[in-house]
Amino acid sequence: MAAPAEPRVCSVARALDVVGEKWALLAVREVFLGNRRFDEMIRRTGAPRDTLTARLRTLVDAGILQRHRYSDHPQRFEYHLTTAGRDLYPVILTLLRWGDEHLAGLEGPPLVLEHNCGHRLIPEVTCQACGEVVDPAETARRSPTST
């Protein structure tokens, strides 16, 4: 009888431990869109207050967001992306594209992003070396120690 497979050590699993819950990614989306305050995030996401509070705490503890006080009386904070948080932008864009292509329905996407050049932003994964769009069938898995 074969031994049970060991769980794969994987950066995807590690990332999902931090941002894999719906409200966490929606909070990050809102900060990208400029909605940095708790009440704005509640209004835009529909998240339960206690759940969003917990997710924001997780994102701050993970170094994805930073809290900045904008009022002393009452004490209020807004959230800003760290470098690690800004690195999630391609993830948010890719999820947005997938949702637009597979879930938007006849009414089309609810949100369209434009680049500063004035054209619609359509994210694609490209090879850093050759610039070609990446196809999963043309991707090989290698050990980080192999040459």
C-alpha cells in the first residue's frame, strides 16, 4: 500500500493562509480603489463589522496593510498598502478579469479599470525574459536550486 501523500509545501497555500478569505481580499481591493476607512469598506463590501475588523487586523499583522490615525477624538484609522500589499495588485486584477470573463453575465462587468493611457486595463501574465503571454501548457515546474 502506498504511503499517503505529504501536503505540498507551496507559496500559494502560504499566501491563502493570509489573504485567502473573501473579506480579506475585498478589503485589499477597497484600499487599492482608494477606500481606506473602515466605514467605507463596510459600505462597499457588505462585510460584517466584526469580521472585517478581524480581517484588517490579520492584514496589518501580516504586513500587507498599515494603520494610520486620521482622528484622535474619536480615535479613527485608515489603512494603507505596504510594499507587500501593493504586490497583491496583479492578484486583484487577475481575479477581476476572471470574474469579468466567467461571471459577469449579459450586463457585463460592474467595474472597468483604465490605464493612464486611456485604454481598458486587461491584465495578462507575461514572461519577464521574453515578454510573451504565459500559457500554463508552456510552463515547467523546477526546483529553485536547479539551474
